[in-house]
Amino acid sequence: MLNEKPTIIVIGNGMVGYKFCEKLVAKTNSFRLEVFGDEPRPAYDRVHLSEYFSGKTADDLLMNTLEWYAENEINLHLNDPVQEINRDNKTVHSLKGTVLKYDYLVLATGSSAFVPDIPGVEKEGVFVYRTIEDLELISAYSKNARNGAVMGGGLLGLEAAKALIDLGIKDTHVIEFAPRLMPRQIDQPGSAMLQMKLKELGLQIHLNKSTTEIAGNGKVDALNFADDSSLPIDMLVISAGIRPRDELAKLAGLEVGTRGGIVVNESMQTSDESIFAIGECALYNGMIYGLVAPGYEMAEVVVSKLNAGEKQFTGFDMSTKLKLIGVDVASFGDPFINEPDCRTIALEDTSKGVYKRINITKDGKTLLGGVLIGDAEDYNMLLQTVKNNMALPPNPEDLILGARGGEAGEGGAGVMSLPDDALICSCEAVTKGAICCKVRDEGIITADGIKKATKAGTGCGGCMPMVKDLVNGTLKEQGMYVKNVICEHFDYSRQELLDILKMNNVRTYDEALDHYGRGDGCEVCKPAVASILSGLWNDLIVKQQPIQDSNDRYLANIQKGGTYSVVPRIPGGEITPEKLIVIGQVAQKYNLYTKITGGQRIDLFGAHVNDLPNIWEELVDAGFESGHAYGKSLRTVKSCVGSTWCRFGLHDSVSFAIEVEDRYKGIRSPHKLKGGVSGCIRECAEAQAKDFGIIATEKGWNLYVCGNGGSKPQHAQLIAADVDKETCIKYLDRFLMFYIKTADPLTRTATWLNKMEGGLSYLKNVIINDSLGICEQLEEEIQGLIDTYHCEWNEVVKNPELRKRFSHFVNAPEEKDPSVAFDTMREQVKAREW
Amino acid sequence: MNNMEIELTSDIKWVLACNASDVPENGGACVKHEDEQIAVFNFTRKNEWFATQNLCPHKQQMVLSRGMIGSTGENCEPKVACPFHKKTFSLHSGECLSGDDFSIKTYPVKLIGEKVYIGIRSTT
Ligand code: SRM
Ligand SMILES: Cc1cc2nc3c(=O)[nH]c(=O)nc-3n(C[C@H](O)[C@H](O)[C@H](O)COP(=O)(O)OP(=O)(O)OC[C@H]3O[C@@H](n4cnc5c(N)ncnc54)[C@H](O)[C@@H]3O)c2cc1C
Ligand code: SF4
Ligand code: FES
């Protein structure tokens, strides 16, 4: 055919070679595309390679399906490396014997792991970490290995070390030649902090270690070092750097760098202008870029060049943020520049394991770069500040200390001050302007929507928090009215929905959703409606189990590792020796960790889900009831010892606390409820820190409401003084029912009051002066809830159908979850660290 | 290893998981298949069944079967929320819908009478 399209041959179907195809076919169909790949499968996400060990399959990691290549008429030759390029005839020759003519050639051959010339590298049990096949080999070999080492403490080495730990090799070592970890990204103090954190996680790190021999008879059994020490190991992963795959280019006479890499210009052309090189095999300005984002940018440049565009590659920011074995590590801009060339501000908190350093110009006006270890939440913002030369605040240390006091930063005011062309997602080159535009003009208002519409966040994903802030910030700027609704499934506030469900006598979640909601519900509205229904009808919550929040569903609090805790009610903190003994016996029998809680009772941790009914059967038999530690309901009414023993006690605070706790136990509310009763103003029960607090006075009792501990502590406020017990309880009844009916989901009484128009005096008017004329009704309603009290555990242990729900495997109910693991600490069990 | 073809529509083995009534309506349960833990969800509202890995990739916890299911968005994408930190995952694609870059494995499910079967892709 005469007018056949010009042919582009791509050598290498890795991440960058694939991206080139994707970008090209999105722009034009005026080329024929032939792609050769050395590996047996189409391009996959190498960046997330390690997720292969956490359950992802090779298919999950694919960048795109074979169908995609076919649909876009890309001819893919897999498992068929190109062996020769003939530049005179413009042909390539593959291993399987295919010879094809090209008009343009794109080399995207990537790199391979660099293996240093140490005696013994060929031994069995020595691996590199680059391809899915490498991972398969490592995984298979690790089954018989007890200890292992990674040679190289750089970014990839630490990732490989994490993989070894995940594979169950408890004794994992990292050997680094340099005096610090990640020598290319972080400084000495940063490395020290990282090392400390990694040590805590069980990784053993050896710095300044030069390996002289990989010892063993046929297979590795030890490493010998220059300092004459040695380390016994069963397997070794070498991660000592990368080596660009330029062998094909060299053979074809293209210019390559002295230390490897195919030399390219701003248009990614090699010394032969019809041949391009992109990704990790390309050497631009003396530098190999070992990250995907610059590779994608290079692909974009070639696509532009082939379509007569002007785009040029001018270097790329090598800032990185990653989570290494659960520790945040980031480095941006120029991390290493030192005084006197700049001013350096550093913050080090060894107790939290946080190190932050920023380098700023001497005039204090601009940010040059920095390092973050342990907490990299500020990374995106700092990076943008460097990239856009943004002015610094008067106290630049605020950048790493966080704003002090106030609510600054909420709603993403910070990101909104970025210029429109600020690059938010550098993997996919998406700007702030592009994201805000989607929100403003196309009404895309979820971070997921933006991800789909712009591809932002589809690469490394590090920009997603910023994308979320931008969406919210733009919405706010638009003055979008955010109605106080429960979630996308119900257009009502909790209070509105409660009124509707009550008026219409709605008793189940499905009814509520069918008539007053849409969609299939979610983890926000299900528990909210469950709480409303309980507040209205007080049915047994296990009857509508799947809509209860996870803890309510299993009537226990889920713990690390998936076991549960058991908290029997101990009203007022008073317990008989007999009952104490039963708790001890049960804990012993089921091997539970036992702790006195901050709420004056005893928590038993580490119960398997299948054991819960048996444990509770024993507890119920001994007269215990559920402590509702799992529910949004009354927890404890803390008491001090009071007048029965205490020389200062004015009244019997213990008896009153028990009476109050028994009165309100089991009642569901928007959030949990706590109370306290003190026998005098010395306040040993800390009643003023509770949702309701009662303090004895000479003349009676003072009632305080809406106190809170937690992260924003707030003292309770006096609502009635010197009242007798009966009046105190009457006010409490009204107060609690008013809260149950009107608060938003998951709002403690303190926050509810803070948001209430009119504040305390309004609340006082409603509760004490009956200004709304609803007090009688409130009292009746709460009495209804009190009268229908039931201990949920009591019901479950008696009911074989309900008991059946407490198993881990539905098809093997007797078996316990084999993934649960404990360690020992101070003679008791403790959950295995996650 | 040479000339290995990639199997994208590989063979599926159907494994009997449990009885339909074993799984609570609009809820989930965990099925043991050899050494694998699989979460099955009885999405009664949609009259559909789903299955995913039981492991939450966030903190490697075997709990997704105890998560709450629901839907999101215009197209009512079915999802499950992990009980630990409420990360949500699409029951169709396994993609994490809370913006994290991990995802979970999904399995086909079919119902024959009262019996629930899970499709396991053979990996050879
Ligand atoms: C066990 C206990 C710690 C201890 O070992 O002492 C504890 C443990 C938990 N607390 Fe607490 N809190 C415990 C006393 C407290 C106290 C002190 C008190 O009650 O006197 C407070 C501050 C007082 C307050 O609530 O105002 C407290 C404030 C919180 C908060 C913050 C609430 C807030 O309004 O900000 C949470 C988070 C939440 O509920 O959303 C929380 C949440 C939790 C959870 C449920 C976290 C979770 O979701 O897994 C913990 C699980 C407990 C379990 O599995 O059994 N815990 N927690 C205490 C149990 C008391 C009890 O007997 O029931
Ligand atoms: C474990 C790991 C973690 C990483 N983490 C990150 C990260 O967090 N962030 C980041 O930005 N980067 C990360 N990287 C680096 C990133 O994966 C690379 O920058 C990226 O894959 C480079 O893409 P590429 O296409 O240039 O090379 P590659 O992905 O290596 O692809 C090159 C392909 O060409 C093939 N090939 C070579 N020669 C021939 C030939 N003659 N004929 C046919 N085919 C050939 C190779 O087999 C290979 O499939 C990580 C890498 C690894 C290994
Ligand atoms: S303070 Fe935090 S860590 Fe301690 S028990 Fe309460 S929620 Fe858990
Ligand atoms: S373990 Fe599942 S969300 Fe954290």
C-alpha cells in the first residue's frame, strides 16, 4: 500500500513505553504502532510492585488489558526482545526472528538492577527486585528462610526489606555502604530518625558496611564485610542502584554516557534524530531520572515532537514522598543545601519520631527545599511553595510547626492560595486550574470524580489529599450551600429524619431508605438511622445487625488484629469480690488481657469472635450485664467513694451513681454518654468532665451538663443548683431525651451545646422552664426507653440463631481466624503490631 | 517460561461457599477456601452477591466481611467499608474509593438454589 501510515516502533513495554502509547493514541491515529516487550506480560505498575505481596495479582497491576492494545490497533510483541537495530535500513530484529521497518524508533528499555562485582553474587538465594518474576522467585525462596538481608539502604532497598518482613522473615537486615539511609534523598539527622523508627519495627540496619563476599557453598549462608565481621543469612536481595539498559543503543552506535544511559536532547532525540529514548534508559543533561513522573513527561515530549509540537524536556523535580514500612519520608526541592548558603530550620521530636527540616533563603522570603521524616502531611503544600516560589509567612517555622491555636488550615484555605498553574499531580501533569475548573464548570464535586475526569492521583496517588482540599475549597469559594444532611442517601438532618421516622412509625432501615432516602445506604447513614430507631423504639439492636456500626454489630469493640474486647457493666465502679473473681476466671480461661479502664471498670481484650458468646454466657450467669462499651450509649457513671467512707463526703455519691447508671444504661444516643457523681466539691469523680455531672452540696445536688474529655476538653456547666435527687433526675431525663432527639450524628453533648443557638440559657429554658412545652413528652419518651431496657448479651446467649452470627468463618464456625496473632508483654497477651 | 501467554480470561473454578441464608441480608460473612479468606456479601437490596478478599489492605486486617456495605454515587456503585478505619472499596472493581492507592481482589459469585458459589481463577 502506498499511503501507509508511518511506523513507530517502541522497544520496551514498561511503564514509560506504555504511557507513550497511551498518550500517542489519545492524540492521533496517524501512526502505525509496533511494540516489543522483553517481559512475558504487558506493562504493569512497577511503582506498586510490592503490593504483589499484599494480595494484588499480576493482573491487578497491569497498566492496561490486552484488549486495550487491540482496540487501539497496537501490535504487541511480548516475550520477544529486540536484539539489533539496523539504522541504515531502519529495521529492528527480534529474538523470535521478526524484522520490522520503522520510521521512528522509541527506546523505552528502562533499567535493570545494578549488581556490584562482589564474589558470590551468582549464588543461589541471591535476588534482585525489579520484575514480577523476581518477586515470584523471592516469595518462593523465602518459605525456607528465617533471616534475610537487603544490600542497599536506598528507597528501593528499604521497600525490598519491607517485602521480606511481609513475607514473614522476622530477622531482616539492611546493609548500606554509605553512612546514612537513602543518601540521595535525606540528610544525616533525617536518616538517624528514620533508622530509629525502622528499628522499632524490627528492621536491623547496618551502616558504613562494605560487603566483601557473599559466602556459602552453592547457596548463600552469610555476608562477609570489610571490617572482618560477618552476618549469617538465608537469602539476599541486592538493591544497590539501577543500570540503564543501553546495550541495544550502544550496539547500534548511538551515543551513550560513560556511566551508562542513552544520551538525549530536549526533544528526547538520541544522536540519531529518528530515534528517541525515554524513561530510565535516557540520559538527559548527565542525569538518569529513576522515577515515573519524569519518564511520563519525556513520553509527552516525544508525542508532542511527533505531532509537530514544541514541548521540551528541561529536567524534572526529583522530590519524593513515600511511606516506608509505615513511616512517612519525604524530600523536596534542594534538601541538602546548607548554611551559610541558606537558613535552615529543623525540628526534631524523638519521642514522636518526627524530623522536619526546611531550607529557606537568607532573606527568609522563599523556600528552597527540605526533608520530612515521620510526618509528611505538609509535603504537598511545601513542595508547591518551592515550585511556585510562593512568599513565606512572617514566621517560616510555622510551616513545619503547624499553625498554633485556632482552626487555620481547615477547609484547605492554604491550597486555594496557589496559582492556577501550580502542578498538583506531577505524574499526570494536572494543574490546580484544571481541577478547580472541573469543580466549577462541570460540577464534579468528589475527589473520585476528579480522579476519573483528570487522571490526577492515578499515578503515585500522593496528591489525593490536596485534590480533596481543592474540591472543598472551590465549593466554598462558590458559596455553595452545604446543607447539613446525613449523607448522599438522605437529604435530611438527623433531627429531621428522626421526626419523619417517628411520625410515620418507621421501624426498619430498609423502610426508611425506601421511603425517605435513595441508593443503597452506606456506613454513615446506616448507624445513624440505627441510632434513631433505637432512640425511638428501643428494639433489640441485633435484630437489625448489618446496619449497626461494626462494634454494635458484634456487641464488642474491635481491636488491632480483629479480636474484640469485653467490658461488663460495673455500675458506679462498685464490684463485689465474688464478681471480681469471676472476671479473673473468665480472663484466665479465654486468655484475655486484663486492664482497669479510665472509666472505673475492667476491660478484657483479645477475645476471638467465636468466643464472645461463651464468654458472655459465663459473665451473664454471674450476674453481669453488657457495659455497652461498643455502643453510642451510656458508658459509665463514675463515682467517688462519698459519704459512706470519706470524711468529707456530704451524700452517698456511690448509691446515686449506681441509680443513675442503671436508669440510663442501654439507651442509644447520637454519641456516647458519660456521667459522674462526686460526694463533695473536691470532685474526685471528675463529674465536671462528663456529659452530665452531679456534685453533692450542703443542701442537695448541683447538676452540670455538656462536659467533655477527649481531644478538646471542656468543663460541664451548671444548669441547676441545690436540687433534691428527684428533681435532679427529672432534669436529667429531659436533658438526655432532648439531646437524643436533636443532636447530629456522632456529636457529643459539648459540641451539641456549642452549636446550639442561644447556648446554655436556651437549654436551661427548655429543660427547666419548659419554654417549648415539651418537657412532659420528653419525660414520657425517656421513660419508654428505660422501661424497654434489655441487656443485649443476655438475649444473644439465650438465642442459638443469634449466637450463630458470632463466627469468623461461615463455612467453618468452630475455626478461629488463623491470622490473629499475639505477643507477650508483662505476663499477658498483647495484639501483634500491625 | 518461554512463549508464555497471558491469560486474561482464565479458567474459573466454582467453589461451594455456604448457604444463602448463612449470610445476613445486606451484610457479609467470611468463607474459608483452602488458605484463603474470602468475604461474601449478600446485597439483598440489589438482589446481587459479591465476593472480595477478606484482608483489608490498609493495615492488613482480616475483617472486610464484617464491614458495612452500601453504595455511592449516581450509579449506585456497590461498596464495603472496613470496620477499622472506614476505608471503602468498590465491590465491582475492588478499587479503594477513599482515595488510597491500594485495591482488593474481587471474585465472581453465583447462586444455584440455596447454595452460594465463589469463582476462583486458576493460576497456572
Ligand atoms: C478502655 C478505655 C481506655 C482505658 O484503657 O482506660 C477507652 C478505650 C477506648 N476509647 Fe476512650 N476509653 C476509655 C475512657 C475514656 C475517657 C475517660 C473517661 O471516660 O472517664 C475519655 C475522656 C472522657 C470523654 O469521653 O469525654 C475517653 C475518650 C474517648 C474519645 C474522645 C471522645 C470525645 O468526645 O472527644 C474516643 C473517640 C470517640 O468516641 O469517637 C474514645 C474511643 C475509645 C475507643 C472506643 C476507640 C475505638 O474505637 O476502638 C477505645 C476502645 C475501647 C475498647 O476496645 O474497649 N475515647 N475515653 C476507657 C474505657 C472506659 C470504660 O470503662 O468504658
Ligand atoms: C520496587 C520498585 C519500586 C519503585 N517505586 C517507585 C516510586 O515509588 N516512585 C517512582 O516514581 N518510581 C518508582 N520506581 C521506579 C519506576 O518503576 C521506574 O522509574 C519506571 O518503571 C521506569 O519506567 P521505564 O518504562 O523507563 O522502565 P521499565 O518499567 O523498567 O520498563 C522497561 C521495559 O523494557 C523492557 N526491555 C528492555 N530491553 C528490551 C529490549 N531489548 N526489547 C524489548 N524490551 C526490552 C524491559 O523488560 C522492561 O519491561 C520503583 C521501581 C521499583 C523496581
Ligand atoms: S486514648 Fe486513644 S489509644 Fe488510648 S484507649 Fe483511648 S482511643 Fe485508644
Ligand atoms: S485496616 Fe481497614 S481501613 Fe484501616
